[in-house]
Amino acid sequence: MKNFLPLLVFIFAAILESGGDAIIRKGLQSSGILTIATGILVLGCYGLTVNSIKSDFSKLMGVYIALFAAVSILIGKFAFKEVIPATTWIGLSVILLGGMIIQFG
């Protein structure tokens, strides 16, 4: 379970980062300052969460960015009802492969 803890933290951080940005986007669309402030708070929580993992910064961010890309695309698809083109899924596959190379290489 200890080996899976960083992965769970990364997934949670990616949800916070993508979610915080999505909240800010919604606030900007509806001119809701309270919504924007909530998004800023969520982004701050992301920063604390992702940096709670003890690792080299370069490796930490390289692996995290791969998970962030996946979560961002899924939020776009399901929260914003975006149609994700095949090229985006292919690009995501390349990014995830890069994250695995960083983690296990």
C-alpha cells in the first residue's frame, strides 16, 4: 500500500488542480467573485498536496504532470461536455508513457 500512496496523492492533487481551474473558469463565466476565490483556495490546496510527497522535484513534477493531463482531459469531457478528438487521446498516451519512463526508468 505504501507504494500506492504517492499515486493516490498525485491523483487527488490533479483533481484539486484541474478542479480549481474549472471552478475559476466557471466563476469568470458567471462573474462570481466568490466562485473565483473558491477556485483559488482549491489551487492552493493542490500546491500543498502535490508537494507533500518526498521526492526529487523534477521526478515529482514529471510524473505528476502525466496524471494531471489525464485528469484535465477527463474533466473537460465530463464536466464541460467537450468532445475530445482522437489526437488528444493519442497525445495523452504519449504523455502517460513519458510519465512512466520518468517514474520507472
